[in-house]
Amino acid sequence: MTHYKIATIAGDGIGPEVTDATVKVLQAALGRDALHFEMLDGGAAHYRKSGEVLPEDTFTACRDLDAVLHGAAGLPGVTYPDGTEVGNELHLQLRFRLDLYANVRPVKLLSGVTSPLRAFEEGGIDYVIIRENTEGLYASRGAGVLLRGEVATDTLMVTRKGTERVARFAFDLSRKRNGAPRDGKRRVTVCDKANILRSYAFFRGVCDEVAADYPDVEIDYAYADAITVHLIKRPDFYDVIVAENMFGDIISDLGATTVGGMGISPSGEIGDNQALFQGAHGSAPDIAGQDVASPLATILSATMMLRWLSDRHGDATLSEAAARIDGAVDKVLAQGAAVPRDLGGTAGCTEMTDAICRALG
Ligand code: ATP
């Protein structure tokens, strides 16, 4: 079997625990030799020791190896003089320097998980948010203007190139899926505030132009405020949602909550040449080191990584392993063999990991 090298940054807080758990599950599914995990420094604790949040050799490995797997970064109190968090910088630098423009956030209700929206059962919620990841309001980070301690501004940036490629990513993804649970229709919903700002109207306009190349996929629009209501009231209407960076950030936390929370929600950040996979949650310092964190978000992010590698290298063993791991997670949750604490159970990180490895066996 081909060997793939995975640039692995465990990071801070619960990052090392959920990363260890994920490595164990991947090795249980694929054997010990298929993936080589290159463990790399980086994050807020590393910054405290060395003054660097993302050392250059870590960046080089992330750029050159086959994929990037990340636990989480960030610690309370480790901040820059302007008050912004150091930990976020690791991720943001990787996003921009590796040009990971599509942040893919699946929102899917798994068996055995009770949604706060109880009317919906397994598969009744199943959509993917594509958050534009390199522009929008967050492109201003570090470049905003603070004037005489009186006025602060950050600029929202939307480009044709940036919007076009992420819109195309969303339409291509819809073509690979089975449509929205409600009506089986392939649909891309553009989330913006085109009614208020010219930049968002432009974002919508470029999405419209891209939609013309996909007559088999319906285009739909939702203002960012309205979609927070729709994702609660009719989540089954959605298939793929494409959103500007900050709106994508906000609605993916909302979507995650409707299917069990951050501890079960995966994410992949995908560019043309590299991709980074990490659970949707942060470093959760409040529960770090206690073996209580759920490893599910990171494990499900790793199955996204296997599918991405499989497509890229035409290696079906990886997508088969991803399906087996997803199946093992489903089985463990559906049978209640182990239920993590954030889903109302008592299983810690080790117990969840062992249960998934057993289900794989
Ligand atoms: P960031 O800003 O980096 O996204 P945050 O501080 O906003 O991070 P998290 O670190 O995700 O948010 O933590 C939010 C809450 O969710 C915390 O109370 C934490 O304990 C809980 N939490 C996060 N991840 C997990 C997990 N994997 N398992 C269980 N609980 C978790």
C-alpha cells in the first residue's frame, strides 16, 4: 500500500488527546504503515516557549507533505499586544499561505444522536457549509486601522477570483451529493447580506454567474440573519450552503449545534494543492488533560482527509477505510456502546476511541 505522510500538529488544550485518538483509529482501520504521522510543533504553548506560533519547518512540512491533520490551537491569556489570540494565528497563517480557500463543514445528524430539533431523525439533517476561507471580513486581520484610540475599522474584501472558485467548489460538491433530505433536490444556497452591502451583492452576482454552468443544481439565496432561523426551522431544505468567511464561521457553529455540537462536527479546509483537517471545536482548555474530550470531531475530520487523499491519488483503499471508520462511529453511537459526555453520556476520550477501534475490528 502507498505510504502517505501526514503533517500533524497536535497543538494546545485537548488538541493532543483528540489527535492521539484519531491516529489510533486511523491505524486500526488502515494498519500502522499506510500513514506516517510527522508530529510537528506549533500553537500557543509553543509560542510561549519559542516566540513562534507556526515555526518555519512546521510550515514547510505542512506545505510539502500529503495532508495536514490538526488538533486545535489556542490558550487563554496567550495574546498579542493588540489583544488578539495567538493560537488563531497558526491556523490563519496556514489558511492564507497554503491558500485553503474552501472551508468544508458538514452538518449531518448521525444515528443515536438526539438533535435539539427532535422532529428530525438520522439523515434528516444533512447539508454542507462551504465557508469562503481566505477573503471577506477576516482578510483584514492584522491590517485594520485603529485611529487615536477612538475609531477602528476593518475592511471586507470580496474578489471575483475568490468568489468564483469557492462557488464552483460548492456547485461541484452538490453534484456529488444526493440533494437535500426534504426533496432530494441538488441545491446551492448563497448566504450573504446582498440587501445591505455592495460587497455581498457582488458575491451573490458572481455566484449567479457560476450557477449558469450548473443547470442541474438549483440556486437559492438566504440573508445571513434569515438563515439562522431557517437552519433551526427547516434544516432539511439545505444541501450545500456557500457563505462569505465571517458568515460561514457563524452559521457553521449554529449548524454544528443542531446535530450534537462542536465535539461531533468535522471540518476540512481545502485548496488546489493542500488541505487541512481539524474538528470544528477549539482547544477547549477548560477540559484539557482530563480525558473527557470527545474525539469524534477529529476522527470524522480524518475520514474527510482520507476521502480527499483517495480522490487525489485514485487510491480506493483510503475511501474504503473512511467508510469503515464512519460506519464504526455510527455503530458505536447507534448502539450506545459509548456516548461522549457532550452528547449526554459518560465516555471519555480513551473510552470512545477504544469503542470505535473495537467496532472496526
Ligand atoms: P475557538 O475560539 O478556538 O473556536 P472556543 O474557546 O470558542 O474555541 P472551544 O474550545 O471549542 O471554543 O470550547 C467551547 C466549549 O465546548 C467548551 O466549554 C468546551 O469544553 C466544549 N468542547 C469543545 N470541544 C469539545 C470536545 N471535543 N469534547 C467535549 N467538549 C468540547
